[in-house]
Amino acid sequence: MIILTQAFARIRLRSFLGWMLLGGFGVMVPAQLLADTGLITQATVDILLDTLVMFAFPLLWLYEKGRRQKAELSAFYRKPAPFPWKLVAVATVIVMLFSTGISIVQFHILSYLIPEEWLGLLADPGVMDESSAAMAVFSAISVCVFAPIMEETIFRGFFLQRMTHKWGVKRGVVFSSVLFGLGHADVIGATVFGLLMCLLYVKTKSLLPGMAVHALNNAIVSALLLGGGSSGAGEEISRADFQSTTELAIAIALLVVSLLWLVPFFRKQWRFMKDQGLPLIPSAYAEAAAGVYSQVVITERHMAVELPDEVVQQLGLEEEDYVHLEVEDGRVIVTKARGRIS
């Protein structure tokens, strides 16, 4: 018997979360101490946190884990042929229409339910730092380049693969999208965005189209914020600004238009996803069993088992023999089959 272990069975979510906490603590504490003593500016602290903790550390962690498990994570970034630019453009417009509509509806409801807390949230400066021209440029780069690469790789790459391995593809898509949504102020809009990105990944078998949609979406929002001014005094915002029935009607119209595209797309791609599953990550797993070395290569459609002569002899395989594969606790168990398998 030869035992082969799946890569994402051994790359744990808790390991990622622990690494992020450790990395954030290791950067934030000394950087803040340096800022308090005047050796570096607060802007430098923000740049370090965004660049290292929110971009470099997660990708380096995943790269190292993938290397140890011999998972070819470069498959996340395979370029579709042809590249679906039309789908990217349409998805960007649709998701912006939905996000705008659902945000206005949420603002309208919250302005009645929790007016004071709601005004405080609106007064928050947000993700765009306009304290200087340099910080505005860096914020734009962080939002439009760093965030799409990191978030698509982690949420639609690692999280989706890991959760699918643990709970199945449908729950994996839902859980990873909800987790993505909880990390954003617009939870509903971000969750729907996450669902769209998951299905786009399944459809194109690449994270690149999703990254393009993510980058375009963030770039348009950043341009609007920088052009119109994203910061302002909280007293300049009033409840009446978001209680207009006309704006509410426009928001509902935007939601209807976006859902006319989203619902059929979700329905079609959901069926496709259930039939096809996630795109497989080409991997080379190796593990010693009873002192014998074995290798397996998994591609998009096939799995090839490479067995050295010693393994063939150990299992007593001949040219016309078949093997039986069984998945158990994240492991693929290879045994010699009795008779032919149709």
C-alpha cells in the first residue's frame, strides 16, 4: 500500500491566522515605538503595515507552504486563452452597480435605525490616505494593486481550496465569500463580490480575470474618492442626505439592473461548479511508505502515478494490473486492485 497526501489537506487555516497575527505584532510594535520616538513618521508605519502585513507576509506564507507540499501555486495565475476582457468589463460594471445600490439602501435603513453610530461611521476617513500627495499615491497603489493580488490569492485561492477540501465546494464558496465580506464595511456588497469572484475563478480556471475585476473596481472607487474628496467633517453629513426617496428609488433600480445579470450568471456557473468542481492545482506529492518512495502528478484532468521498480515489485504489479485509489482523511491510498476495474 502506498499513501499519497493532498497538498491542501496539510495547509491549515489556523496556521495562516497565527502567522498573520505574529507578523502584524512583529511589525506594528517596533514600528510604532520608532514612530513615538520620532525616528520614523506615522505615514511610514502605515506603509510598512500595508506592504508587509497586508501584502508580502500572506503571499510569502502561502508560497512557503505550497513549496513544502509541492503544490504548483503558479497554476492560480495561468492566463486564459483568450483572456475574457469582455466578461471582466461587464462584471466590473455590474458589481459596481450592485455595490452602489446596496450601499445606498443600507445607508437609508441605518440612518433611521442607528443615526448617531451611522454618522460616526461615515465620518471615518476610510482606506484612502490623502494627508500628502505621496500617501495618496501609495494608498491608490495599495488599494488597486496590492489588495487585488493578495485578496484574490488568499480568499479565492487558498481559503477556497482549503474550505472546499474540508466542507465541499458549495460550502467552500459560501464560507470564503462570507469571510471576505466580513472584512469590509459593506458586508453584503463584499460578500456578493466574493461569490462572483469565486465563480469567475471556476469559469476561467484562473485568478487573473478576478484580479482584473478587483483592480478595476478599486481603481474606479479610488478615483471617485480622490476626485470628490473622501474625507470630510462628520458635522457636514446629515441624516437627510441619505433619506431621500428619490435616491432610494435609484438605488433599487441599480439593484434590479445588476441582479438581471448576476442571478442568471450565478445560476449557470453554480451548476457548472457542482459538475466540474474547483480547478485542480497541479501538484507533485511524495511520501515514503514502508521505506519505498513514490510520486504522483495531478493535472487539470488526469492523475499520473509514477511508481519506481521497487514499488512495482512491492505491490506485485504487472503490465495489465490495475490499482485502486481511496481518499481517507485527506490521504489517497493506493493499493493493488483485484481483477479489472471498469
